[in-house]
Amino acid sequence: MLEQDYFANRLGDVYEYSRIPYKCGEGTSNQNVEYFWELCIDASGNIIFVLHTKEPLQSLANAFKIQSFSGISDDETWEIECTNLHFLAREAEISQKLPMFYLPNSITLKRKVQGTNHSTLAKAYFSNFRFSRVDCECGFLTKINGKELCFQMLENSKQLVEFIDIERISNAILSKISIPINQDEDIESIKDEATSISWFLNLLNLNTTFIPIIEYFSGSEIIQYSIENTVKNSFHRNYIIDNCRIDGGIPKAFNECYANYKSWQIKIDINTLIGFLVEINQQKYIELKLATMLMAYEYFLTKYLINQNSLRQDQVSKSVQDKLSLLNNHLRFIPSQMMDDTLRGAVRNPLFHQGEIALMNLNDKIDIFKKYYDLLIRIVLRILGYTGKYMSVVTHSPTDP
């Protein structure tokens, strides 16, 4: 066994901020082979999961075949279930009892003795979502489906942001949401709602704010952890809705837009568009930003116009400029100069056919990217019904959508 000191030494001064510092025990794989297990969930929500053979391993091939694992903790408090284990590495010779590192897609820790306890509250933890200054831990309330949900910054968010700023880590769990659970609700429905909230925050934050861990409470006692291997991008401060500089901020966005977002999630899978917007923000090279942005425009315009009966399936090959004009028949705010042939003729065609925009210098590329990226964000905010200000990528200041 590696024991707790290994994880503390591996993570260093960040270890004390781990969401689940250390648990261990014994269990059995889907191959009916017994192992010792060790688990740590670090401050970023990363899963460190280790299995140790009880007998010398005769063939490493068996290590690649473990698909699931279940067991119990040494203190006999927690039952563990792991699914879709991906083999990462080993740390010794095959002939020895070696530690093997895995990355499960999901882990469930359930308190062994629950009786008939019903979950009454869920606390879901967000990666990279910071809605107040690092020196302020205040939260806010919002209502979703008739329930009052509480957003809070973590007590250690200031220290974690400092670790990010000195590049000690690249991302971290910074905030959480508390969700009351009604008697007729199950854990899966709560998890689905938390996932939708995280996607909506991806839009407001222009980053991956997915939830790597959810705690389920019965009264004041945690009775279950749900742990997911989620996508985690580097933390940044390029918010669309900024609580510090925009009146009403995120609570206003939730009150005005979340129900509309859920509706568009069903109609056109708006999460795909949000994924494009987040990916655009992560790209380093301007050509890749432009290419991803064009894909976002094509995806969104086609889906939206078909949904609005403004485009037939046999018309999806229309140019992006034609689709923008059709969209403006609904929204009526897009400047006429942004519906000319620039996006198609000057950007899309040379970029996709030649791999470069040879007739534009870098500053021109950046300028056209900012204008059309900003326009796409404004379009999304308009269809979601948002009436407040947002942080423009062109002016870097609060602006009407």
C-alpha cells in the first residue's frame, strides 16, 4: 500500500485542500480478483485511484481488462463502486505486488449503513466557477423549479486562486451549490439538474465548470459521494456575466434565462453550441479560434432556423451569411455590415479551403474574430431572453446585448 503519506507528498502543499483527502480498503474486480484500493480526490477534482494486487501479478494483460471494481473501506464505513476503469501506469516490476493507477469514469461512495435514510440535500462542487472576489465568500440564492438553491464560494477559494495564479495548479474546485431534495426525487434527477446548471454556467463563465463531485446528505450526515471524471480546462477570468461589474449579475441571468436554456437544450441541443463557445475561448491560435467559431455559427444557425421553420432540411447548404440574414428576420439587431460577404468570402472559404487567411494580417484576423465572436454571444443571450449587460470581448466592459 502507498498509504496517505504518498498522496500528501505527491500533491505537496495543495494536499490539504483535497475534496477527499484519503480513503482505502479492499475489494474485487469484475474478473473476481481481490485487490487493495486507495483513493484521493484532489483540490481540482482529479481522481487518483490505485489498486494493489494481493498476490504477485503473473501477467500485466489482466490489469488492462479491469472494467469495474467494488469494495469496502478499511473502517467499514464506505462501500465503493467504480465503473469504466482506464489503466494508466504501474510502479514496479511485474513479478512484484505492484500498485496500478487507474482513472475510473465514475466512483460512488455510499455509507455502508444507511437504513431508510432519504437524501435531503445535495452539495455539488464546481470547477473554475468563481462569482465573487477572492476576498469575498458571500453567495447568492436563486429559484429553480420552485426550489431555492444556494450558491457559495468555498472557504478556501482565495488560497486556491493564489495557487492558480502562481501556476502551482491550473484549475480548482472553487464554489458549490446546495440543492434541496424533495421526498419524491431521486439522486439521478438531482444529478441531471446539477449537470444542466453546470452547462449553463459554462456559458456565463466561458469555461468548463463541470461538477467532479456531489455530496448527498441525510440531515447533517453525508451518506453518498458521486465522483465523475470531468473535463477541466485552465482557470481564467473571461466571464460573460460578471457579478462584480454587472448589476444583478449571475442571479439575474439565472432568473431570466435558465428556464429558456432548458427549453433550448431540448429543441436544438444548445449544449453543443456552449461547448463550441468554451472551446473557442481555450484555443491559442487565431486560425483555430476562427475555424471553431465558424463551426459554431454553422451549427447554431442551422439548428435554430430549422426549429423556427425558417430553413428546410434541403437548404442547410446555404452560406453562413445567408443564414445570418435569415436569423436577423427574427432578432432584428445584427448590423448590416456584419451580414455582408466578409465571414464567408474573406474568412471561411480561404481558411477551410487553403488552411490560412493569406490576405489578412494578424491584427485584422483578431479584429474580425472579436467582432463575430462577440456577435455570437449576443445572439445567444438574446434568444435566452437576457436583458442585463454582459462583458463584451470587444470593449472588455459591461455592454448591452
